[in-house]
Amino acid sequence: MIESMDATLPMPLPSQLDKWTSLDVFKYFKSKAIALSILDKELNIFIEERITGKHLIEITIRILKLAGFTIGSSMNIIGEIKRLKIDYYTALSNRMNVPEPTTDITEIDYMKKILEVVEDIFDHISCN
């Protein structure tokens, strides 16, 4: 059943790791199974244990072993999760659009007000 379901679904994006369902996790690791030496019976663990993308962010090798993955598969999966997390956190920081820090005080609103007050004071002093 899982084999037929996953063929119709698009590949999940690492940038949306926190939104992945257990089926997304299954599909992703199925596409990497040969390279990561993951056994077919191990792939089903992602579905059976309902491991989602949010779980991948926090998962440890110990948890994978307890769930039934072999040591080799667990180590390979953890390595792949590290790569996924880098892609996820990079995309997350890009989505936040954090502006570059500025050293020009005129670009900071409250500093503009202070600067206006100081300029008014100097104008008033120089006029007297």
C-alpha cells in the first residue's frame, strides 16, 4: 500500500522539513535508500512510528536504534538529517529577511527623532 501511495506524491522540500508528514519522510528516505544503505523493512519504520519532519529535527541515533534501524542505517540517516537541517535552517533564515545592520543613525527611526531634536537645539542656540 505504501509503495503505491508514495509514487503519486511530489518529493518533499528540505526547506519545509517542519511540515513533513511521516509519508513525506518515508518518500524522502526511500529516494535515498540505496545511497544510505537503508533496508526496505527499515523504511516502513518511518510510517509505523509516525516519524514526521519535526521529529527528524530532534531525532537521535539512539531513538533510531530503539525504533529498529540498524547501526549503519542509523548513522547514515543521522548524517542525511544533518544535511536536511542545514538546508532547512538556511531557508528559514532567508524567509525571515533580516535586514542588514546599519551604522547610519539616520536610518533608525527613533534616532531620527533624537537627531531632529538635537538639530533644533543647535539651531536655537546658534540663532541666539
